Amino acid sequence: MHVKCVALVNDTVGALLSRAYTAGGCVLGSIFGTGTNGAYVEQVANITKLGNSPAAARGGTMVVNTEWGAFNNSVSHLLYLYPHYH
């Protein structure tokens, strides 16, 4: 197998790609450990942040890493998830 590495990925994206490789397809990857995170497959046309970039011009699909694990570090919301902060 010939592979060209174009990006380094984190554990969540790696989980999604690993499953897609072994099962022939996958649309969602998630990690539940000391923290949580999710990644999903999206049509490039729906990713407006890319603007007029070369990636947007190529189209196709892209893995989006949500990085929700760093959301709200001040713990001002969703306190029920962190009972030790009450």
C-alpha cells in the first residue's frame, strides 16, 4: 500500500479513520476517556470556514474534528457533568 501523509491526526480522528479502514466506512468517531471528543465526516461544500481555499475547490468529503473536550473550561455550563465542581 502506498501512503502519502498530508496531516497528523489526534486520537478521535484516528479512531474514525481506523474503523473506516477496517470496516470499509465510518461517519463518526469518538473518544470517551479522561475527556471526550468527536469527529465526523462532512461534505466540503458544507464547510463554509474553508472559503475559497484549494480544499474547498477540490470538494469531496473531509473529517471534522470537533474538539469539544476543551469546551467551557470555566465550567460555567453543564455542571451536571462535573459534580465535583459544585
